[in-house]
Amino acid sequence: MSRPRDYQLVRNKNRYRVLQTLWDRAPITREEIASLTGLSNPTVQAALRDFNRRGLLSEVNRRESTGGRPAASWR
């Protein structure tokens, strides 16, 4: 297997894990998804951005910031 193909396989598996977690537990925050899946926050955020761009999910219940990026739930 070539390196780009390996990268794509891992990326697809990670996105599947995020999507499955959303399906099972939505609404859920990015941090909760990262904790449940063991994936990094940037990996989860990239998947969520892609799913949102494709119209597969939407951001709900944006919370006030406590100094960082405001928390939001996804479904």
C-alpha cells in the first residue's frame, strides 16, 4: 500500500468514528466526541467541518465562551 492510500484509509476510518458517535449520541460537543473516540480535537473538528459543509449535520446550542472557542453541540 502506498502512503497516500494509507492516509486516506485512516482519514476515512476516523471520519466514520466521528459520524457513528454523532449518530449514537447527538447532540454532542466536539470535546465529547474527541474524548469518546480517542481522536484529537483537530481531527474531530476537520471531520465536523466537512460534514457540515456537505449538509450532513448542523451546529446547535452554541454556548458562551469561557475564554476559548465557544462550545457548541452538533447533530
